[in-house]
Amino acid sequence: MSSSQMVVSHPAPSTPSVSVQNMSQDQFESVAVSVESLLSDAKRMQMQCRERSEQLSLAATQLRVESAALREQCEATQLDMARIRRQLEELLDTKAAFEARERQARKLSKQL
């Protein structure tokens, strides 16, 4: 059989064990109460989901703002660290030059 000739079979609809015609008024009322309860639960859960979604959206926005601030602080700290390294290198160079002059001065003073 080709794909264009395939027959799709659908499952037979399930039949309730008790037909609607044989249900008593009490059974109808019981089903109605159950359905109303389920609808009420669904509405309550939907509201909870909306509230939680709003809370999560606000938290995500706050985290984005904090993340941006932390990135800025990190960049500023990196610039400060680079400046401090340069200053430290300059100080070490100055110290080395001073120590070299000090050695040279001792050497000259021994010669005198």
C-alpha cells in the first residue's frame, strides 16, 4: 500500500461505564460539584502561576541589573590592578636603581 493510500485508524471513543441517561440527579450534582471544584482549583493554580511568573520576572530583571553593576565593578577593579602593577614596577625599578647607586657609592668610598 502506498503512502497516499494509507488508512488511518482512530481508536473508538471510550464509553462511560454508566450512560448519562441512567445517571441519577444526585450523581449529576456530584459530577457538577466535582467539575466546579476542579475549575476552581485550576483558576487558583493559574493565579499562583501568574504571581510566581511575575516574581521570577522581577528577580530576573534585578539579577540583570546586579550583573551589569558587577561587570562594571570588575572592569574598574581590573583597571585599578593594572595601575597598581605599573606603580609597583616603577617602585621596584626605583629601588633597584637606588640600591645600585648605593653599591657604587660604597665602592667609591672604599677607593677613597
